[in-house]
Amino acid sequence: MRNGAARSILDIVGGALGMVAVLFSFIFVFLIGATLTLSTDTQAVSQTTDIYYYFSGAYDDLDQTLASLLGYTAEFEMYMYVPNIIATVIVVASLALVVVFSLLAIVSFSRAIVRKKYDKGNPFAIAAALSYLGGTAAFLGLHAAHASTYITAAVAPSPATIAGLVLVCAFLLGSLACKAVANAKPAQEAKRIPLFTLSAVGAVVIPVLLAFVALPFVEITTENGTASMSLILLITTICSLAQSLSDPTGIQLVDGYSTSSACALVGAIATIAAIALLLCVAGRCMRNVMEGEERGCLSYGIILAVLGTAVLVCAVFAAEEFLRMQVNYTEYKIYVPVFVLVAALLVLGLTIAHKVLWTRAAKRPMLLAPQECAAPVEAVPAAEEAIPAEEAAPTEEAAPTEEAAPTEEAAPLPYEESSENEE
């Protein structure tokens, strides 16, 4: 009883902590921002870009930039608008997912309170928290940049964003721990421990990988210093460089500009897709831990490995073509895309190991079935001994109900007694 009461308490506490994580996700998703700091030896200036900038301000600034040019092609205009469009899609998707999943999490938790059933995790609470984490990582990844030339420029999460990440991660992990202990399998399920361990590792490690996705992907070395940036910012840099190297009318742009921009765009889209799949794998692992289940996600791991490869290839081609456009750029480094591919392969290995262990665990009961069936075999003679019961049927027939008729004929005795009383 004490063990059952403790499990119930942990279930309730885990659900409550998950709802607190949902609350903070709902609040801080509206406060996501990236802070750009420009510093010299004597002073520093900071400016924060929030999510609302991409509803109007970003497009107004871009229109002014294009209006200042003497001329440009339709392709150039498209590549200039692409970063803003992608940022707007990320912002809208993050807001919509967090709000919708938060409302569904409230409804699910309310039903659990009414029914007094807390043994299952709240998948909508997990989805809301992960949507906030993924949206924040994608937003920061778009603005990831660092330059060290005449001045130092660096982009970091805004203070509100840092607070939101810390609070959401803390309460989400607390909910995960409480639910994991409350819904742990009994001792006789020791063969399931490796599956549980893999799910726990995935639930904790995979969200951490999102932090590396928010780092600059390409580092370019110039005569004046180094500059690191995301693939989205690389598109803007490529367009600006191509415009400056082309004729004043902008009709004939420098060679390599289109190829480099296209590769950077494909790599950026693959990165966003990889973030989404990381969230799916993390959510699946968290549900396995919270609910004591063993659902796999091998297909996600395979697709993630393909996307990681695409990110690395696109980053290499984009950087190569970018260097060909300007002789002042001497070399490039792509540490982060390499790490993204390694992380994708690790997740793939995690999903493969989970699949193998799950298959073995599923076959084990089947291998033990003959031993378990040995006990009923001993009971077969008992069934055969029951066969003489059919032979005893004549005994039942030997007790005919017709002989019970005299008992019914004895029924008139009361009348005889009544007749004697009348006499």
C-alpha cells in the first residue's frame, strides 16, 4: 500500500511539474529573442531582435535596402526575401504549436484530475515544451553569428529567452524523473531495463543537441579576421557580396552566387527538418520513460541521418562557392555541420539499438512458452481422469427422477392428517 501510495504521489507531482513547464513555455514563447552585441575596446552596443520583428519590421527594412540599389534580378530579390520568409514561418509555427498543445495539455490534465487517473504521461505537455525548445533553437540558429575583425560581433539568446529555456528544461526534467520512478517496471521485468535506459538517454541527451543547432554553421577566414554565421545569414552575405562585385545595375551578378545561395538554402531547410525530427525522437523517448512503454522510432533515425548528411554536403558546397566569389576569403571551417551529422548518426544508432533490444525482448516470452506449457501437460491426466465421470453417467441415470415420484405421491399425507383431525 505504501508503495502504491508513493507511486500515486509521484504521478501527481510529475503531472503538476509538466503543467508548470507548459505554463512557462506558453509565457516565454512570446518573449523569444536574439541579442546582437557590437563591441570595441572602449564601448559595446546591444540590440535585441524579437519574434515580432518578422511580422513587419524585417520586410520594411528589406524594402528600403532593395530600394537603395540601382537594379537587381528577380532571383536576387527571391534570395533576399527567403531568410525573412523562413524566419516568419518558424515564428508562426512555434507560436501556433505551443498555444495549441498548451490548451490540449490543460484539457488532458483536467480530465486526469476528474477521473483521478495519473498513471499515464501527458503527451500534450511534452509536445508543448518541446515545441518551445525547438522553436527557440531554430530562431537562435537563424541569427547565429560571430565576427572578430575591426570590431567584435556576437549573437546570443536574450535574457528572457535564457530564463525561459532554464525554467522549461528544469520542470520538464523534473516531471520526467517523477513519472519514470512512478511507472517503473517491476523487478521481474529486468529484461526491459536496457530499453528503458536507451529511452532515458534519448530523452535527456537529444534536447541538449538542439543547443548545438543554434551555433554558427560556417566560419569564413578573411584578411581582416574571421566571421561565423548560420546558413540563412550566409545567404544574405552571399547576396550582398554578389551585388557589390557585380556591375552597378545588378543585372549581371558574379559567378557562383546562385549555386552558393541555393546550397545554403537547401542546407537551412534540412537543418529545420532535422530539428523537427529531433523533437519527435525526444518526445517518443520521453513518453516511453514516463509511461513505461517501449515504442521505437527507427524510421525517424534513418531520415535524421539522411538530413544530417544533406546539411554537411550543402554547407561544404555553399562555402566552396562563396570562397570562389572573393579572393580575400582564404578558408572556411564547418565544425558544426560535422557535429550535426555525428549527432544524427548517434541518434540513428540509438534507434537501431532500441529496435534490436525490443525485438529480443519480444521474442523471449515465445522462447519460454514451451517451459510454461510444461505445467499444463501435467494437468492433462487430470483431464483424462475426468473421463470416467462420463462413465459415471449411468449412475446419474441410475438415480432416475421417476423414482422420486413416490416422494411426490407422499405429498397427500397432510390431507390424511387433516382428515384425521376432522374425525
